[in-house]
Amino acid sequence: MLKIRLKRLGRKKKPFYRIILIDSRKKRDGKAIKEIGFYNPLSKSHQLDIRTIDKKLTQGVQITKTVKDIISKYYK
């Protein structure tokens, strides 16, 4: 099953996340199938490829709660 979830980057106490498409059985920081965007919780900045996300959701890809919250903020 494919999922859209966060991949942690950055250093200690300075997190930075990429929003990726990955197989659900892979590690959190494993190799992604596709990078869809990023999220920086310190500056609250984010960038998303909404077209790709919409396309994948219609194909049945699961999405994590955290990414769902980020996307809902993007649509406002």
C-alpha cells in the first residue's frame, strides 16, 4: 500500500520534513517513490504539489493524519 507521509531531515532540534509518496512497509526515512513537497515546522512554511496529491488520492493512496492537517491548512 502506498502512503503520503513525512520524511524527517534537518538536524537535532531543527526539524525539516519532506512530504513523500512511499510504500507503507518502508522505513520513515527510506527511499521515496516521489517527493511531493516540504514542510518546515519552525517557520510554518510549506509547499505542496496539489495536482499530484489529488491524482494519487483518487488512485487510493492513504495519507497520514499530520500530512492531512498540513494539506487542510493549504486549502484555506
